[in-house]
Amino acid sequence: MEHAIASFCDWLANTPVSMVIQSVSWIIPMVQSVHIMAVTVVVGAVLAVDMKLLGVVGRGSPISAATRRFLPWIWVALVVLLLTGSILTAAEPRRELINNVFRLKMALILVVCTVTGAFQLAVSRNAAAWGDTPSNQWQARLLAIGTLAIWITIIFCGRWIAYVEHG
Amino acid sequence: MLLTIAQWLQDTAFGQWVSTSSVAFPWIESCHVLCMTTVVGTITIVDLRLLNLTSRQRTVAQVSNDMLPFTWGAFALAALTGGMLFMSKATEYVVDLPFQLKMLTMALAGINMVIFHFMVFKRVAEWDGKADTPRAAKIAAGLSLLFWATVIVCGRWIGFTVR
């Protein structure tokens, strides 16, 4: 498996697209900047929803309003992140694909997306349970603290990809 | 003068530690990214409300009261961690063009915020809750988004000029 990934990386790094990204000096910094701007959108939206779940913000307005207002932005930002992330991976495949921190980051993204999608679905099916205060406060708190912790770890992983050794 | 201060900061035990330790810089930088994205993310929410594009079911005062404490808390920590990173190679950062542009753009964002606060936001009760936000508020919000996007580009650019 590792061998196949390594061969794929070497093939990808030698494709014309990858070589263009590698040789034009402004592409990687600009794509990384767009990537970070999309991260700011996720952070703002996650913070707004999780702080509402914890009862810190949005007094007098239901949780279901906060999820309708903010969660769609997370999905739009994730599409931008996937796109820009793919460009960065195409430029330096081994730096990402043969890197344990990158793999942890991807696994955590899958987990948090699943949890967020399930939460969004649960709220849309039963908005009454997600009013100004949640019907199940402990569930809401666990969800808020859990997703915040995962997103913070994802951001830390994102920065650490650049510092750990890769294949 | 500036270079003398930079040299002194860089020569402190702390500056030396950030620059020579293999883990100090990445950990502090990760915290800086987390705080910076919180600053820009929460400001974006307020700016989009000022542009009258989103959160219209809540007033501008409600949205900014909810978000700005996070903005200020995160900004303080971003400035602190940024200062720590600066100390690692202060003499190189002060003469670095992207770093200088980043500081300049943050100053512009600050001036924009002060002008907005005293000219428009002070009278928020008069216009909040109306169908549209004042033109001056929209201009301030648009400039704010532009400045903070530039800060991000400059910040990332620094990583390619100072190594």
C-alpha cells in the first residue's frame, strides 16, 4: 500500500499540472492564502454554532436558526478547502500523502463532517428540540466541545504538516 | 533604532529559544493561526451583517455583541503569539516587505474600525433594525474584509521570504 502511494506521488509530481504549480513561484502562497481564508469561514461558523449550543451567544434565538445561518457556510468553505488543498497536494504529493499528520488531519475531517452532517440533519428533522436552549443540554454541550476540539486539532495538524518528516 | 530594538529582542533568551528549538516555532505558529482565523472569521460574520447580506433576523448590535468579545480575545492572543514569532528573527522581519505590508494593512484595518465606531456605530440604535444598513457601514465592512484578506495574504507570504 505504502509502495503504491509512493509511486502515485512520484507519478503526480511529474505531471505537467504539478510541474507548472511547482515552477510558478506565486501559485503556492496564493493558493495557501485562499485555503486560510476558507479556514477563517469554517472557524467563524463553527464558533458561532458551538457557542450558541453552549448558551454563550444568540440569546432569544433558536439553535435551529444558528445552524441554518452558519452550517451551509462550512460546506461551501470545505469545497474551497478541498479544491485548494488538492492543488497544494498536486504540487508536493509526498509532503502530504506520505505524512502521518496529513493522514490524521484527513481522518479528523471525515469524523467532524460526519458529526456535523448528522447534527444538521437532526436539527432539520426536529427543530423543536433545538430551540433557544436545547432539549438535551448535555448532548448539546458534548457536541459543541467535541467539534471545537476536533477543529482546533485539524488546524494544528494543518500547520504541523509543514514541519514533520515525510516520505 | 528599530533595528537595535529588533536585535535586542532577537538576542533575548526567549528569542533564541523560539529560533533554535525544533518545536517552539511550529507550536506558537499553530496557536497564531488558530487565533488569527478566529479574528478574521468573527469579523467576517459582523461585516456580512453590516453589508446587510446575512443574519438579518438579528440586529447589528446583537451580532456584534455576540462576536466581538471573541474577536478581541483572539486578537490579543494573536498579537502575543505573533510577537513571540517575531522575536525569533526580529532583524529579518523588520526589513521584510510582506511583514511591513502586513503591519501597514493591520493599521489601516484599525483606523477603518475606529472611524466606523465613532462615525456610524455610535448611533447604531438609530439605524439598527431598519430594512437596510447605512452606506457608510457597508463601506467600512467592505474595507474591513479587503484589509483582513490582505493581512492573510501578507502573513502567508512572509513564510516564503523569511525562513
